[in-house]
Amino acid sequence: MGIQIARPARAAPALRLPRPLARHGFVYLFVLPSVLLLLGFTVWPLLRTFWLSVQDVNLVRPGSEFVGLANFRTQLADQTLFWPAVWHSLVWTVGSVGGEYLLGLGAAVLLNQPLRGRGLFRMLVLIPWTVPIVIAAMTWRWILQPEYGIGNVLLVRAGLLAEPVYWLGDLSTALGATIFVNVWRSFPFYTITLLAALQAVPKELLEAAAIDGASAWERFWRITLPHLKGVSLALIVLHVVWTFNNVEFIWLLTEGGPLHASETLATLVYRMAFRTFEISEAAALSVMMIVLLLLVGGGYAVLGRRREERRTT
Amino acid sequence: MTSTTWRRWSWPVLLAYACVAVLLAYALFPVLWMVSTALKPTPEIRTAEPTFVPSRPTFEHFGLVLGQSNFLTYVRNSLLVATTVTAATLVVSTLAGYAFSRFGRLPGISLAGVAMVLGQMVPGVLLVVPLYITMNNLGLLDSLWSLILTYTTFSVPLSTLMLKGFFDQVPTEVEEAAQLDGCPPSQVVWRIVLPLAVPGLMTTALYAFVQSWNEFLFGYTFISQDDRRTLTPGLADFIGLWTVDWGALMAAASLAVLPVTLAYLYLQRYLISGIATGATKG
């Protein structure tokens, strides 16, 4: 969650000790295990992805061959899987994060009101976030099931639907239904984080504005929301990255189906690697995703720095 | 809650409570429905007129899950993985977190700190393919060690940053005094700093445990032998196994979710403040 990459590390309280390296040898030993793990199981695999992406490797037949950028060209020319997946990734990410933020913010504002039982409500609203994705997926598959699923039963009974809908199995609703489930599971994290930020909004400012005749809506829009900007930006960037790269939700709800109707880039990478064994194509897709991630991260760093500058000048 | 000003019943207050009711219904209904389904006999589940409260509650589905499936094997495997990962993460992150907190300016150490921050941002889907190949080369596929190594690597960066935040709050004067009294530096950590950072260690342990307990993708990919499956991929297999037996599926889901949810609710305060510490002080 350390999203402040661009900012130089804050100076830690240093011990006033003599400085020869021999004295600090143990510090390097302390850091060694974590660095080895990171090198072995994060850095090396990433480098390997780059290497795989310019080769022709398939898990079911041995050997490999250097093919340059051919894998990238194949992907970019693919109108049946690649480009629809790009579009689905975009819809999935924007829909999920947008829905989560709005719902999370709404719930945070609501639970920041002086209501009796507020502490309990805050605890209960966190529950969806504690449910493992597998279980969230199982439960919602049951709720959205076309025959006896309670979701359909209630909607039909309320007169909102003429007949039950196969939400996760219909070409037109599959992606929307997965977004809905993702929003349900993820919004509490926004609520809890934004609640903490709401409590840091200076009360004097809100009171002064109220005395000056600002309406509740104006106070929210002009005072509260600007105070939430930093937290919101961090939350959104973090979740854009998480959501864009999430395989579990979609894989467990629809496996990217029906007929790839909910296939995103992330599930496509997984499918290519472990269902059709096209390792190199999967690696090429991964490299494109890494580039996109770096763009998002870089954009966030620039935005963060600008905010910082504006604050200091 | 401390400074709650209790207003009289008025329309805005009633409206707020109504909104809270809707919000909680939305958040909690699926979980309650899961438990309700698990407790119903099959004819009550497969009906066009379902009721919320089971009219004849039964534990038959729980019996099926516990007695006639590998559920308990999955739980055992998950416990094994999660406790090992937690222990390993605590050792590795304590050492690194302390080094970053006290000696973050030494050449190379600050670089490793930046690497930690970046490392935790790398998404799993980009690592699952190359790590599968690595584990294959190491001969660790179908071994719980593949998961232990992977999960430890994934939980170390944030744990390290969280612990660094906790160590930053332990005053250095205590350590200086101990060193002046002749305590060697390695002992200072063990005897002086660690006891002061126990809340931080608890938070980190919970984070590492829940992370590996809930992880799905790598467990699903690296392990194919049924008796080595961990809980989350095992549950996903049930979907295929008991396609229409929703009572059994929901019983398995209930059994798997309750311990984690209760632990979370009990410890949420520590966890969230810990994550916030790691996130803001990275």
C-alpha cells in the first residue's frame, strides 16, 4: 500500500553510533532474507516474463525460439479476444472502482452521523470485506442462480422482472453481474478508510461555515470533499491497480464466459497460460499490463508531487 | 461514539436510520442467506417460495461437508501453510523493518526500502505464470512449500513497512541506554525493542495469516493433488463437485468464513491502523 513511491524515504531516527561498516554489518544481514525473497520470487519472475514474451514457448512441447516482437503483434492484431478483453478490463475496472467509491463514500458519510449504535454499524458494514473472494463468489452464484436463486425470486415478486434472468450466464449481463459482486465485497474498505479521513476534517471549519449560512450540501461539497482528496486519490489508484489485475472474482463467477463476455486482460493471461498453454502470448500480455501499470503509477506520482507543490507554495 | 450528541427523533434522523438499515441489509444479506441455506433441508432450498428462517433447521449439510469430503484435509493444509507463512513473515519482516527504521539511511538499505514499496505493488496475475515455471524447475509443484514461499514473499513487503512504522514509534533512547550498558546491538532488538512492538507484531501476524488463508489463485494453480489442496481452491472444487447441492456448498462456505470473519471483527481496529501506518509512513 506504499503508493508514495516518488517521495524520498523519510529520515528514520538514527542511532548516534560510530559509523564504520563493520559495525553495521548486521544491518545488511537483517535485510538480506527479505531482499532474497523479493529477488527470487518477484524480481526474477518479472524479468523472466520479459524474456518469455519475446520467445515462442508452449508448455506442452519442449524447446523455445526467439521470435522478437511477434507475440505482441499477434495480440494487437487479435480482434476476437484481445481487443474485447481490453474493453472489458476498462468497463470492469471503471465500473467496479466507481461503484465502490460512491457506495463507500456514501456509507462513510452516513456512518459519520451522530447515530446511536454507530460503532456496531461500522463493524457490521465491514463484514463483506472479510469474506474470502471464493466464498463471496459461491454465495452470489447461489443468490443469482436462475431457478431458485433468491435474487431472481425477490425481483420477480417485486414486479421488477417478468421472469428470472441468468445473470452470470447471459452475454449481456455477465460482466455487469461480476462488477456488482465485486462492489459488494470491496466497498467496506473505502468506507473504513474514508471514515478515518472524515474524522480528521476540522470541525471548527464546518461549524464556522454553518454559522455563515452554508447549507449541509455546500459544506460537504466545499469543505469535506476537498479534505478527502488525498485519501480518495490513494484509494482509487490502489483499487484501479488491484481491480485491473484481479483474476479470482471473474474466474470464480463466470470463468470469463459466457463466450468470453466477461473476459478481461487478467483472466485472458490466466486462460492462455493454464488452459491453452500459450506461455509466450500470456507473457506478452503481461508485459503490456506492466507498461500500463507503470503509466498509472507514474501518473499518480506526478499528481501527488503537484499536490505537494501546491501545498507548499 | 464518545461525543455522540443524541438528537430528538426528527425526519432527518429517521431517514438516516432508514439508510443505515438499507445499507446493512445490502452488506449482510448474502452472508445471512448463506448460513440460512446451509441450515435448510434440501426441499426447503429448492423451492420457488423460499423463506428466510429455516422452518426445520438441520445440520445434515454440515455433516456431509465434514464427514464425506476432504474439507478437513483442506483446513489442515491451509492451517499448515498459514502458520508457517506467519512465522516466516514475522522473522523476516521484523529484521528488515528494524533495519529500515533505524538504519534506513545506510547505503543500499534505502534502496532495499524502495524495492519493498515497489515489490508489494506487483500484482499476482503477472507473477503466476513465471512462478509456476520456477516452482516446476524447483520440483515444488504439488508441494505446500511452493505456497509457503510464494505467500511469504507476498506478505513480507507490507509487513515490513507496517513493522517499520511500529519501530519508528519506539524511542531510540531506550536502545542507546542499553547499548551504553554493554548490550550488543543484536541483543538490543531481541530484548528491548521487540517486547515494545508486540501490538505491531500481532497486527502483522494477523495480516500474514489472513492473506495466506484467503489466497486462491496460487493455491489453485500450484496444487493439483486433492489431498494437498488448501481451503480456498478446495471450496472452488466443491462448486464443480456438488453442482446443484447448494445446501452443502453453503455449509462449506459457512464453516470456512466464520472463523476468519470473527477474527477480523475482533482485531479490525489493530489491523486497519496497522495498514494505515504501513501505507502512510512507507
